[in-house]
Amino acid sequence: EFEASEVDRGVWRYAAALPFEMGVSLPEGDTPLHEVPRLESEIGVSRLRIKHEGMNPTGSFKDRGMTVGVRVAKELGVDRLACASTGNTSAALAAYGGRGGMETLVLLPAGKVAAGKVAQAALHGARILEVDGNFDACLDIVQDLAERGEAYLLNSLNPFRLEGQKTIGFEILEQFRDEEGRFPDRIVLPVGNAGNTAALYKCFRELVQSGALDEADVPKLTGVQAEGAAPMVEAIENDADEVRRWDEVETRATAIRIGNPVNAPKALPGIRNTGGTAVAVSDEEITGAQRALAAEGVGVEPASAASVAGLRKLRDEGVVDDDEAVVCLTTGHLLKDPDAAAAAGNDPESVPNDTDAVLAHLAGER
Ligand code: F0G
């Protein structure tokens, strides 16, 4: 049923660290680690790489968790899978659930999910429920449904999702290492529910515990949130043990428009124990970073660009040193949010149906 040939690729190459030999796979993982020399010198760090998770099958890092989570659901024999989502999880659940032959149900905050993601969930066959409330309200409902036995929960509260997402860490360490054997000093990533932060921390902890990685080589986990949805940043800045739920959240980066990061108990120690930090960025800073990445050919959605915007800010503030080697995680593809891309990019120009007129237009003012 699961083809052995795929085990050598992507996420399942790391089966030794996962609960199964193979999952419901499309396949996922093996994403590129891009050089971005212009951004590297502009921001001013010794090495900057972009781990582009938008290059997964459904265009986000969620696929790495879903290949494991849906396999678990198959083992359990459940027939209905469900998630709350700001979009990407719903796209991944719909695709992987469909591949696994299961029914999928997704709860989305009405009007706050980017077009590409809704289109994916729709075409991959999910039942889409648009809730009059934000993501956190959707997650409350899905947890209720799961507790009542109506559906199997595949949000990042499901620990098997995080198992798959650990493989981002393995890939970064393998791809980043140079001849001198240097690991990244820091990994910067966008934070919503803080599942990915928790997954990376678990990855590095397991490597240290097994003796494969020195404690001193664990990258500093550095989380970035949008200013309008920054409860984790608030907790880090206040040195708080718990994260206060924000009832009102807003940001152009709809993927991380989240006020109640449910994985905070796992992610806060990850940020603190690795010597990392958390920072909030404005929507304007996010769009600026999205443009800068795109100018070097790397197309990402707004939430993903938050990682680069956060690095830029921490470098400006002197929190990040100029001799640091840094990996920024870009979690979703540009095409996930075509409206944001169009708004941030160049406007199309109308020209007459005539070559000379086109040349005259090009010679004129823009
Ligand atoms: N980046 C993107 C593009 C995301 O879609 C998400 C989360 C995150 C970052 C934050 O990751 O929650 O692990 O801290 N998206 C979820 C969803 C909430 O429903 O697609 P996190």
C-alpha cells in the first residue's frame, strides 16, 4: 500500500525519528534552502538562508505534519477528519485526507482566509464551514467536536502532526552545514499556534538527547508575530509563564491571525531554552520583506515574510549579531494569497494592440 521507493525521499527519509516507516504521502519535504545574497548583505549577517516550505505539495509546511497525522487516523480507522484553520492546514488536510480516502471537514474564519487556500480545500473535497468568528473560535468548536467523538482532530494540538514537522529541523541541519561543519546560530520563523516552534524544539532536543548534536549547536529559536496578533511576543517580553489570549486580532498575514497560541506551553520553553527570542512586526514590514524575497525569486505569502521582517528588525536592534548564520523559515507559497501578492507588487499596465505603441509606452514614464 505504501510504496517503498518513496521512503528515500523527504519527510520519510527520517522514519527513524517518526512513529511509522511510511505515511499517506504525496510526497512532502526535501524543500530548498535558498541563498539570498542581496538580502543577506542588506540585513547584514554572515550567512542567510531561506528554507522555503512553500515548496511542499500543497504549498505549505503543514504537509509534513499531515502525512503523519493522516496515517495515524488510518490506523485508528476513523472516517472523519477535521481541523480549524487560517487556511493552510485546511488545504493540507483536504489533500491528504482525500488521498487517504477519508472525509474531511474544515472550519474557517469567514472572510479571513486567503483565496488560494479556500480553493484548495474546496477542490480537494473538504466540507468547508465558514464560522462567524476568528480562528481561535473555530479551534474551540473543533475541539468540542473531537471531544464528542464526531471527528478526529488534525490541528497541531495533535502531537503526531508535530512529529512530521520535526523533519524541517533535520533538513535544515543537513542542508546548511558547510565544510567547516557550522550549524545555523539561529532559526527565525513565523508563529501562530506555535506548533512549528514546538516541533523544531522537539527535533533539536531529541538530537541532543541521542548524542547526535551538541547542546551548544542548537539554533536559537526566534519567533515572529504580526503586531496585531502577538500574544507570544507579549509573554516573552514580560517573562510570563502563560500566554494571555488576545480576543481581538488583525493582520494582513492572515495565516498567523491567531490570538490563542495553543502550543505555547511547548513553544515558550523552546524559545527560552535555546536562547532565542520573539519579536512583533508591522504589516508594512511584512510586505517589505515579501517584496525583498520576491525580488530574489523567492515567492512567499505574507505570514512567511514575517520571518525575514523579524530578522531585519532584530538585526537593526542589535539583538542579532552581524557574525550570525541565520535560517529564515518561509512557511507558505506566494500563490496561497494572490490578492496580497497583487497588492504588494507592480500594477499591470494597459497598452494598445500594436508593437510601436508598446515601445512608445516602454519609453515613456511609468
Ligand atoms: N506560516 C503559515 C503560512 C501558516 O499557515 C501558519 C499557521 C504559521 C506560519 C504558523 O505556524 O501555527 O505552527 O505557529 N497556520 C495554521 C493554519 C494556523 O490553520 O493553516 P504555527
